[in-house]
Amino acid sequence: NGSLYVLATPIGNLADVTLRAIAGFHAADIVLAEDTRVTGSLLAAYGISKKLVSLREHNEREMAASVIRWLQEGKIVVQVSDAGTPGISDPGARLAQAVWAAGLRVVPVAGASAVIAALSASGLDTARFLFHGFLPPKRGQRCKTLQQWQDADYAVVCYEAPHRILECVEDVAATLGAERPLILARELTKTFETFLRLPAAELAERIRSDSNQQRGECVLIIDAAAPVAQTADSLPAPALALLAELAAVLP
Ligand code: SAM
């Protein structure tokens, strides 16, 4: 039986492709692509020509049956998305699940992903983080979603469309506070790569006044909330007793 190779492609810079990805493309009998034109030009850039079959969210289930048949015939099937790692805010999960369920193998060909690229250069503490992917497009639902990270002690990574980035940052300022530290990572690995690191309200102002910031692809990182200052109520009893003693003797 053949295997399904879930293969990562660059998120911008065409040099960010692995040797294993190139070998995988060469070996493939069939390449499943989101937009066959996008993958066609990527392959052309590497001098590779392959049979491309469209795999999108709406046909993933029915394509799974064909893919399983191809794998049982011993074919090598490679799945890619338009950019980055398939299955990460991109189609792929249902197909992988069906292939595993059929007793066949799914093999990751690891590579670029915008979430990891943004985090890795952010300078933030990434010991723990939450990847949320795309926030709801409507303001009400988006604010409700944001609300849950009010006291988060970990960074939250979101993907956002450029035409919604301003609204989204405004909503962060409104729900999580004007001072919440944010990082906007834009056009990663490309010519106009930018990292803006500002409190929410200032970032909104910056995006509003510079329309370039509303172009291209972007990752928004909402940093952890500042630790809550200790109040007298939250101190342990021995500390409170000591404070009382000191208060009595100090001028
Ligand atoms: N599967 C992809 C991955 O592994 O990163 C993500 C696909 S998702 C449909 C596309 C979103 O990823 C964009 O809207 C943007 O938020 C983010 N993205 C992709 N490439 C990017 C880049 N070069 N710079 C910043 N964000 C990027």
C-alpha cells in the first residue's frame, strides 16, 4: 500500500522548502492541491510537473474514497495546501482521519507554518501558547471569543484576514484592555515582513494611520495578561499577621 504524504510548502519565501518536500513531489503519482493553479506555479518554480487534483473542504469527504483506492493500488499521494502546513487552518484533517481509519498511513513532511514562524521570532515566552486560528468574522462573536482570554497566562495566536485586522485589534483593545500587549506579524518570510509590537490601542492607531498594515497576510499574537498585583486579601495568613505587627511598630 502507498502512503498519504501531508507535505508543507513555503508561506512566502520559495526557498523555504525542504529537500524532502522536493523529493516527495518528484515521487508523487498524484498531488492533491487546494487551488491547483497556486500549486501548479509552485511546482513550476521548482521545475516539477505533476498531475494535480483539487481537494477542498467541500469535496474532502468524497475525495477520501478515491485517495484510499489510490493508496490501496500502491500509489504515492501527496497533499498540499496553498501555503504552509496542510490541516492547520486548511483542509486535510478529514482526509487524514479517513486514511488512518482505512488502516493506511499518513506521513507528515514537516515544514513552514505561519503560527510557528510568528511565535519563533516573537521573543515571547512560548513554553505554553494557544493556537486559535481564525477568529469569528462577526464582531459580537469575536468579542465573546476574545473575552475568554482576559486572564490568560499564555500567548494566543490567531490568523486574521488583512481586511479585518483593524476591526480585530480594535476589539482586542475593547475587550482585553487598551494596554494588552500585541504582536502583529505580517508578510512572514516575504519582502515586506514586519513585526509590530504595541499595546492594543496603539496598534489599532498604527494600523488605522498606515494602510500598508492592512495589506498582506498576518498573524496576531495576543500576549499573556499581566499578572494580577497581589492585594492584601490574597496574602497568606502569616504574612498578614506580620504586616499587622509591623504596622503597629512602624511610624
Ligand atoms: N496552513 C497554513 C499554515 O500552516 O500556516 C495557514 C493557512 S490559513 C488558510 C492562511 C492564514 O495563515 C493567513 O490568513 C494568515 O493569517 C496566515 N499566514 C499564512 N502565510 C503567512 C505569512 N507569510 N505571513 C503571515 N501570516 C501568514
